[in-house]
Amino acid sequence: MNKVVLAYSGGLDTSVAVAWLREQFGVEVVTLTIDVGGGSLRAGVERRAMSAGASKAYVIDARDRFTTDFVWPHLQANALYQGAYPLATALARPLIAQLLVEVAARESADAVAHGCTGKGNDQVRFDVAVHALDPGLEVVAPMRVGMGLSRDQEIDYAHERGIEIPITKSSPYSIDVNLWGRSCETGVLEDPWVAPPADAYEWTVAPSAAPDPVEVTIAFEGGIPVALDGDRLPPVELIERLHALGGAHGVGRIDHVEDRLVGIKSREIYEAPAATILHAAHRALEGLTLSKDTLRFDRLVADELAQLTYDGLWFSALHRDLRGYVASSQRVVSGDARIRLDHGSAIVVGRRSPLSLYDKSLATYDEGDAFDHAAAVGFIEIFGLPLRVEAARHGAVGKHHGAAWTWTDPLLDSLPTTIEEAAGATSA
Ligand code: ARG
């Protein structure tokens, strides 16, 4: 190992890592700082990297690329990990890995490095993605291979070497941000019964403190948001506006116990105002423009994509092919969704589309009804046929006891029904 490109946030850990890598391995260290929005770019990173001994400090604004190549495909797919987490951190990792590999090639470096610990998902995402892109690169994670210093030790280490460190109060949480969301974990949040303290939130006001509700109209083209209230906006600006608006209305707080890739359950607090609003709006528009079968199939694709992304398998063939399906199925998802931001909720209150499959003359119960009521009888006759045959051959699932009719299911009758019974079953 001669030259390493280190993913550098500009925080204490990675600042110390610059010097540690040089001293430990005698390598040249080039830092790479990536702006993925949401306040991820800190002031003075270049200067700090150089003070820590980097030979060169790259700073790349990747907000557009992040949005177009990573965030939008997942919004189009409605991908939420375990139905809850909009994947903000998980989506940024493959992009950072891609840029690490690009800079390594340009710098003729033979290794890349990141500041992840050995317990989370992020290390897996970086390592797997880097090796998918360039199997010849070595990946070093100082925190995993001996740089285990406490916060105070890191501060001393930095002082001894004249490394400039950021003057931030030490947070009780481990936080990661980008324009799609803020992830907050550890500290008191590790007890899943404890309500998150106010200081766990930074992007959203408490829903009870939100001002009067407002409505916003979001226009989509091919499943991608393009305008707010009639203003056509570039991707990053659109997200930033919804971020501010949603945050001011307390929208986008997510309290989730999630299953990490490394096999443990972990409690996470997310704030994702723009993602929450856009996911709601996008699904509303899909309800109008996609067929019943596509909508059902898309739920499988959404779960699969979310899982692959969460697990760091962005650069797998399956991930690429699923994205291809999503892009194709989204071509008709164009139109507007109207969302009311009301004390923490993003409520869909309207949708319209020139490609709508909704036909008022078929749906109406009023005058102008074009639906053939008489044809329903024949349809039901055929549709219900298998159940009638089953009941005739295997017995009906309901029973008459004199005048009363009961539903019978012998299996369900034997399962514990109270918390006490269930607790007895696990302790026995
Ligand atoms: N649990 C989330 C994920 O795996 C967020 C991780 C955030 N990282 C952090 N250092 N707080 O995607």
C-alpha cells in the first residue's frame, strides 16, 4: 500500500485517521470530501485535511449526481427499507464508493479508506461497492484495524500533531446527513422504549408546535418530481424547498427499530421531510396511473430494491435490472399530487394526471354511470366458482349452531392470545 484515498467528512474521527494512516502504514493520504447535501459539507475541510497531513484534499459537490442517479430511482420505486426508512444513508454509500474509486484511479492510488466501525452497515456497503467497481483496490477501515481511540484520546492525538479539529460540541448521538435524510442513533435512543428527546431532532419542529396546515402541489414526469406549486425546479432545489417546508410543519420524523445487515436490531431516529412528502405524493399519483397488477408487482420490486440497497448490493446485476424495470414502468407516472402538511403529517388530498386510468363514468354512483351492473352477476358466478367447489368438497368454513353461525379455525383456537400466555410460552 503506497497511496490511500480516504473518505473524509472533516470530523474528528477522519481527521485523526489521516495522520494515523500515514504513521501506521507509511502511506501518502489523499482525502475526498463529498457534499451530498443536508449540511454534509463542513466549512474548512480542505484546510483541516492538509493540517492532518493529507497530500491533497478533494472536495466534490455531488448533490446533483446523488439526486438523479441514486435518490430518484428509489423514489420512483417507492423503496423504503422495512417499509419505513427512506434509505438516505444507504443511498449515499454507493455514490461515495464510486467517487473513491474514480479519485483512486486518477491519483494512481492502490487503496481507499473510510471511517466506519466494525458493527454497522456502512462498512459493508463501502467494502462491497469498492470491490465490485475495482477488485484490485485495498480497502482500509482504521476504526476496524486498531485505531480504536476514545473521543478524548482522539483530541489529544490531534493536539500533539497540530491537527486542526472542528469546534463542535460532542453530540450524544451518531449522526449521518445528506439531502434525503438525517440518521440519528446511539445514546439514550438505544433503549427502544425511551421516547426520543427533543435534541435527537434537528430538521423538524415538534408536530404540536407546527403552524397552520399548508398545501403543496407536486408535479411529476415519469415518476420524477419536477415542479412545486407550478414552479419548475432543478432536483436539488426542489428537495431543499420541501425539506424546509416539511421541517417547519413537523413532517418526516421516523422512529424505527431496524434489522441491520450484521444481524442485530437497532433503534434509529430518522428525519426525512422531503422524502416523506415525495413518497406520499408519488404513490398517490401511481394509484391513478398504474394498473392494479403493476401496483401489486411494484411492491415486490420496492422491497427487493430497498433490501439490496440497504445491504450494500447497489452494483449487483439484480439491482441494475430492477432499476431498469422501474424506469420502464414509470413512464406513465406523470401528473400532479396535492399534499397537505398538517402537524407532522403529509396527507394526500388530491391527484390528477392526463394519463389517469381513473374513469369517472365507470366509478360514479350518480348519473352518467356507464358500468354494466347486470354483467356483474356473471362475473361473480365465475370468479367465485373455485371457492364454491372447495366448500362443497372440503366442507364449509362456517358452521350453524341452531340459529347462530360461527367461523371455525381449529389452529387459531390453540394459539396464546394474552400477553401473559405468550410470556409463559417463551419462558417455559
Ligand atoms: N441505520 C442506517 C443505515 O444503515 C443509518 C446509519 C447511519 N450512520 C451513522 N453513522 N449514524 O442506513
